[in-house]
Amino acid sequence: GLYPYAPALDINISPVGYISNYDPQTQAGYLKLSKGTTNTWNGQGGYTLNAPNYYRLHTQVLVDQWQDPERINQNLSKLDAKTAFDYYLSESVRATLGLSYEDDRWGRYGKETVNDTIADTKARYQNTTAKFSIQSFNSAVGSWNYGLDVNYNRWNSIQAEPNENNITLDAHVDVKLSAHTRLRLQPNYQVSNSDWAGNTSVLGSTIALSWRTNQNWNQLGTVIHQVDNTWQLWPRLHWDFSLAKETEVSLHANQVVEPLSAARITDTNPFTIGSSLRSPVPFDPVYKPTSILQSASISVSHQITPLLRVNPAIGYSNWINDLNFTLIPEDSKAFGIEYVNYNAVQASLAVESSSSDNLLAFEGKATYAHFMSESDLWNRAPLHISTTARYQPFKRMSIGITGLGNSPTSLGMNGEETIKSNWRANISADLNFQVFKHLSLSLHADNVLDNRFEVWRGYPTFGRNLSIGLLGSF
């Protein structure tokens, strides 16, 4: 984001189970408990202390537990705890300290065969992160601002040897040229030290001119990274402008270069919708230390009527050393990593509509991607569709329906035959009722159609699940 209008630390937590995320910014404290019919349960809690222009302390804890749908006696779980403390050292200087801890048990997918002949322990890893940032935000013309973000991360596997330490340093300095323009230099350094991948480092920098139109800050510049003794150069662009009173246009371009660290590729659960199962051990004998994403897009937002808005967009992405996950061997549920280069052209159309009294709202989006690669690409569906409708019959009650779907995706090869998934069609519904001022009741039905879509080969998603939850605030 454009300093100083973006928060110094993003501390949002998205539950991995069936529970809808709750925005802690609306309450000083909250506690949510939920129990599902497929032996799933979820607990969340958070508390925020906020003294404007002095300090802000926010803490949030998430606990999820569910069962492997194929092995009744195997419980899987996730613990995620985060806290952040913002403190104003002066009227123009703010410091932030953040700590997070994650403990994940993803089941025995690491070495277990289909017939359960290998008695392996649960795949489990821990992820600990500490963040510190300091930044100034002087507003006078000709003033200089500075900022430094330090991020330390330690990843370790419980059952295996690999351990890993990652450090990211982000600095910036900018000068306010006028009331509406800034010039910024932002160097970046990433280093990863891993027992299984050795040392990897990425050096990069962004130089950009920012200008303000209406309430928007725009940015034009270039981003450059040193990768394998070569330099990768790409434009940096964020530009919002109006073509007419009802039409807005956004242009974006960016380059992201990251070490392929275990902490970044072991972050998801193979049993949940939208999952991308990650293996911490590279399968390709030629290890690729970094991944590169170069992207550009244009999107339009047009207000057709006071109650209807459409948002078409088109984009281009160039991936270098992206990860392709393959099943090894065919009778096992262990995944290995291949490295692939490919281009993708994406087109999307989003629709937003609401009634004049805002009691009924609808959002829908369809995205189609055309992939171009000399390699086989697995687990990348070309078409994705999502819809959300919400109705509020009266002040204390809201009813919502969500639909997620994607076209069949290639899961791997069986001899000469390509194995494909079926269509995914997941429909969920929820009902929320405010019993008292600080107590709400929620009912949730996930996967109403009982669609057993395989996000990864051999890993079907959960079937139909009903849950009930209580949310208390204080």
C-alpha cells in the first residue's frame, strides 16, 4: 500500500474450517464458539484496546479441529494466535510490534499409502513470526519520511529434520514534493536459511512517484530484483481515475519475487475448499530458489443504475519457477514439487446489486484464465465462479447464501491418461440472529449439495456439514 495510508501490520485471520470470519474491528472484544455435525468445532477470540493517537493493542486466537473424512479416528487441528501493538512515539512517528504463532496438524498425507499400510505420525509443523516496524508521517511540503519493517520467521517440522529461518527487511524513504506528490525509494532484502534447501536471498528495490487525485493515491515507477546473478525489471503501477461520473478505471502492474521457503509453501490444509496442499520437501532434483510473478491488469467499475454496478477486468501474469504439485508414487498420497514456467491471461466480470433499502444484496464474479505453458499444469481450474446473496428481513436477523464453483481441473497422469476432477459446486447458507446486544446465534450449512470435489487427487473435500455457533462481544 501507499504509506502512510496502509496499516503497518496486517493481522486478519481467516479460519480454515466452516466458520465465517468475524471482523474484530467492530467490537472491543469477542468470543465465538461453533460445533459442526461432521465432528468439527471452532473457537475464536479477540480483544482490542485502542487509544487514538497513542496506542492500539489487538490480540486474536483461532482454534479449529476437524476429522480426516477418510479416516474416522484421525483428528486434525489448527491453532493460530496473533497479537499486534501500535505505539505513537511522537505525533509523527509510530512503531508496531507483532507476534504470531501457528501450530498445524494436517494428518498423515506425507507418507501414507491408500491402504494405510504405513503407520506414519501426523504431519505437523509450527510457524513463529515476529514483526517490528517504525515509520514517520510528516505532512509538510518538503518533509522527509522514513520507514523500516523487520520480519523474522522460524518454521519447523515436528516429525522431520527440516528447520528454517527467514528474515525480510523492508525500508523506505520518501520526500513530499508538493501537497499532492511524493517520491519514494523502497529497498527490500529477503533471506532464507533452510536445512533442506540451503541459503537463498533476494535483493530488490522500488522507485516510484506517487500523486493524489481526489481521495486516491496513485503510483508509477519501476521494481527491480536480483535473481541468480541477473536483474528482473518490471513496471510498478497503481492508477485509479474516472472516465465519467459513473465509470472508474484502475490500472495495476507489479513484480513479486520470493524465496521458495517451506514457511511459504506449507500453509494450507488439503481437505478444505480452495486448498492448495503443499509439501515441504522439493521433489525436483534441481532446486529453484525463487519464484517470480510479473503481472499487469486493467479493471473498470461502472454504475449502470443506482442499484447495479458491473466490474469487468482483464489481466496478464508471467510465472517463473511456480510450483506444480504431483502425486508420488501413484499408490501414495505424498506430493512432490515440480517447477513450471507459464503465462496466463485472465478475464473476469463482477456484478454488485442491492435494494434501495439495503435489505437485499447480491455479489457475483466469474473468472476465466487461459494458461500457456510447455509443461503440464496441475490443479489450476480455468473457470471460477462465486456468488453471495444476503437478506436482512429485520434489524436483528440476516440470511446469506454463498456459491462457489469451478470447472474440472487436471489432477495428474495415469499412464497416458490425464485424470481430471469433476465440477465443483459448493453451496452454503447461514442465518445470524442477534439475541441480545452482546450475544448472537449463528446457524451454518456448508456444502448443501454434498459435493465431494477433489482439490487434490485423493483428497476429497468435506461432505455436508451443519454447525451452530454463539458469538459474544464485550
